[in-house]
Amino acid sequence: MTAPVLRPAASADVDALAQLHARSFPAEPWERGALARLLVLPKMHARLAESGRFPAGFILALVVGGEAEILTLCVDPGLRRRGLARALLADLYAAARAIQSARVVLEVAADNAIGRALYAAEGFAAIGRRPFYYRRPDAPAVDALILARPLA
């Protein structure tokens, strides 16, 4: 695989983002309208990773108030473990540092082993828990782990 190309995600990318999110999180996909509303928020860091000419992953994060909060990070399941998520995270770290953010925070489902392993390898540590945060159809609710990583 060639190195991913990262570019700002735009309103014209909403369909691709919705499809990527649905493939990444089939139990809880975000709707197109929700993604469209997030893309236009002030202080939104929205980056799309392309592999070749195809959307391969994206990150949405609010960068404000001294920290960056990752709202979602998605990589096409068929393209995982190739450095796309790390490239998207590195891009976010650089943008957050540029405006003197002190840390990056996020929530991850306690049962998301792939995400938890990535974040642990990136230096994130647990700072809290939201019990029964992720409600799933036909399955018990799952806790959200709140993770943080300093940018110093």
C-alpha cells in the first residue's frame, strides 16, 4: 500500500464518511446528517485519509479549550494495521500542538479491543469511565473508557 494522503474532509465527503463509519462501527453507525453537522462546526479537525484515490479512514476531533477531543476515528476494516490510524492521529497531534493544546482525550467502548490497543500504543491512559454508555441493539450496554494523552 502506498503512503496515505491526508486532506481536510469537506461536506462533499459526507457520503464517503458515512460509509466508512458504517463499515468501522456496524453496530452504531453515525448518520450522514450527523456527520454533515459535525463537519461544519468551528474548531473541527476533520481529516480524510485516502489510499490511492479511495477514502480509507477519517478522524473528527474538536480542538478547543486547551485540548483536542476525538469524536471518532475510523479506518476501513480491510485497510487496518497499515498505519492509517496512526497517520491520522499524528496529524491531529500536530494541529493540536500548533494551538498549544495540552492533551488529547477520547471515549472508547470497553469492548473495542482493536481501538484500545491502538490508543495504548499511542500513549493514552484511562482517566475515567462512563457506565453503560454505548447502547447496542440486541446486546447489553457497554461502558465507555475515557482516555487521555498528553501532548507535551
